[in-house]
Amino acid sequence: MKKLKIGLVSLGCDKNRIDSEIILSNIMQDYEIVKNPEDAEIIIVNTCGFIEKSKQESINTILEMAQYKKHYNCEMLVVTGCLSQRYKEELLDLMDEIDILLGVNDYHKLNKAIEEFLTTRNKIAYCSEVNNAVNQGKRLLTTEAATAYLRIGEGCDNFCTYCVIPYIRGRYRSRAIEEVVKEASELVNNGVKELILVAQDTTRYGIDLYKKKELASLLRELSKIEALKWIRILYCYPEELNEEIIDEIASNSKVCKYIDIPIQHISNNILKRMNRRGTKEQIVENIKLLREKVHNITLRTTLIVGFPGESEEDFKELVEFVEETRFDKLGVFTYSQEEGTKAAEMSDQIDEDVKLQREEEIMLLQQGISSDINSSKVGRIYDVLIEGNEDGLWYGRSYEMSPDIDGVVWINSSNTLVIGEFTRVKIVDYTEYDLIGVVEYESCQ
């Protein structure tokens, strides 16, 4: 019997990517997966609904994919993910193009929903409560062959006043160490060399299951996987860092000396209005500890500018902090007024023009900082994970670079490098965000 062809478009964060990979694995036995939507008879859009820009991108993508029902082979449009969980009624009422709608804990119902729709041609919607399960299972990886994201927890208990994640993804819940290690071992056995740990807040891993933070214990267990080369940690809330975690990063040779700590702001006034649990003083102290204890650590952060009530003094304090701290990697978002959050109801909203001006100022500042930092790396030698070739140049990443959000190392080599393997590279030049290097003679397999 001929298999129907399915295409999937995944939007949003790396946690959403993991959900998409689980979806693909669940359907690959019964359906043929295609990359070109022109060939697909069923199209799935896994949406993001976090902020206004991502919501608009999701809606535009749904409408774009709906055109394939008119002009190509598509018979069915499936919408999943955070946007469907957050706006299920609105989407069903306003978008006739959608045939099946699934919430973030309902991906396992997809095959059943497809069969039901093919039989009845009636619209189908499954949107369950979000506080119970954590999506897990076999995955069809969509990352480069040697890299995979590894979810260690789901949901969030922080209830920041600007954020809808607890309402979309539910309360914080960790996966058991044994489950995480089992999945990690399977990924490594299939050729993965870099595991990137993700959760809404990785620092609080284990607090619900074990009644204490167990990220350090998890790192120790994962590092026992023999063929695993790198463990990278994203989304560590700075106020939740402790010396045990910092010491494990410092001493564990498989843990990349790289940490993502989304501080969002530094003014205590704004941190309090955001309902962030930490203070400026805690953030500064933990950054100091990281730099003292972890040799050559790379620090990444994200900031929000234009939060309600952000005064010129608050913004100036943030600018001065960025100048003084000199993060290796930094991203900036303008505040998005999200309905259903406490911040959306605050009276002292900031004009969009002011938000954009503040975003530009921070990014121009960081551009100069990044250029200065990269200039200091000329002459250094890195182990680089090779990811591809473009216009005659190989490219890959050092431990200082997370995929998609950071730069790459461009490598000029007349020899063929092996994608998915590590090569020693000497840095000879730089740009604001990328490094340029040549292959060293010594191999690093």
C-alpha cells in the first residue's frame, strides 16, 4: 500500500525542535517524510506562541502552507505546538484552513487523528492539560549528525510577569536521571558527539523529583558515556546557580566551558517588576564565580529592553553592566506585551520606537565587544566540530559556539574534512561574530 507523504515545518525554540523530532519518528513507519511541501499530501506546522513576532511567524506559516492545499498535493493541514495550545479556540474559529489541531502534550495522537480525518473529513482538535507528561520517545534528528538537543525538563514555575510559558507548557517537571541518560546513550550510539541540555530552566533540574537541584549529578552521569565528547548547557537562571554546579562545569572535561544565563535585565527595579527571583548583586557574584572557577569560560546571555517602567536610568544601568561585564555572546529582545501576563496590564508601557532604539544601542555595543573578544583569539588552537562546506570553505564550531545562535569557525583547507568529526584548528583571523582558521597538523579524533 502506498504511503502518504508528510512534510513538517518546525518553528521556535530547540525544545520545539525536539517535539518535531518525536513527531517525525512517530509517523515515519506509516508515512513517507518529504522535505519539499510541494510533494506533501499532509503538512504539519509545529508552531511557536511565545512572543508577538513568533506568533505572527506561526500564523504566516500556517497561511503559507495552506496554499499548498489549493495549488499542490496537500489534502490535510495539521497545526501543533505552543500557538495551538495557547489559542486553540481562536485558531479553530478563525482559520478554516486547519484540519487537525494538537496541543503540546498530544503529539502521540497524531496518527489516530490523521486516520480519523481521512475517514470523516471532519476537523479534529486535541488539546490536553499540560501539567502531567513530558514529551519523550524516539526521535528523527533534524540537527547536524553529530549534535542533538536533550530535554531534561519541561514547563516552568518562575511565572515571570512577561512570560506565558507556564500557561502553555505547565509547571516545572524534571525527567528522571535514568531516563535522560538512557536517551543520551541511544543518541551517542547513533553517532551524536555533542549533547545540548535544554529545559525552560536547566539550573532547577531535579528540584521536583529529588527535592534538590541535581544538575551536577546529571552531568556526572552523562559524562560516563564513553563516546560522548561535549555536553553543553543552555538556559541556566543566574540566581539558581550554585557552587556545586559551577564546580562540576569547571572540573568535568566533557562539559563545555560555555553557559547560557538569561539574565533579562540588571536593574533591581526591573528585575522585581519582572518577578525574577534574583538580584543584581546575585547575578554579578555568580558571574564572578564562573569566571574565577572555570578557565576560559564563554558566557552567553539574553536581555529584554523596553519592559514596562524601564526608565532612562534603568536602561543606562543595563548599558553600563554590558560594558563592564563583556559577555562573549549576547542577544537582545524588545519587550512583547503578551495578553494573560501581569506585565501586559502594567500602565507604564514603553513606546515601540524607544524599545527599538534601546535594542539597537545594546546590539551596537555588543558588536564592538564581540569583535574585541574575537581579536584576542587569533593564534589560539581549538577542537572544532566540522559541520559542512560552503563556497569552498569548511565550517564548524568550537566549544565557545552553540548552534544557530552563535557564530562559526570558517576553515580554509585543501584537504577534505570529515563532517561530524573534530579537527584541530588554529585561528588566523576574525569578524565580529565568526572566527577564521587553518587546520593544525595534529588530529583530534
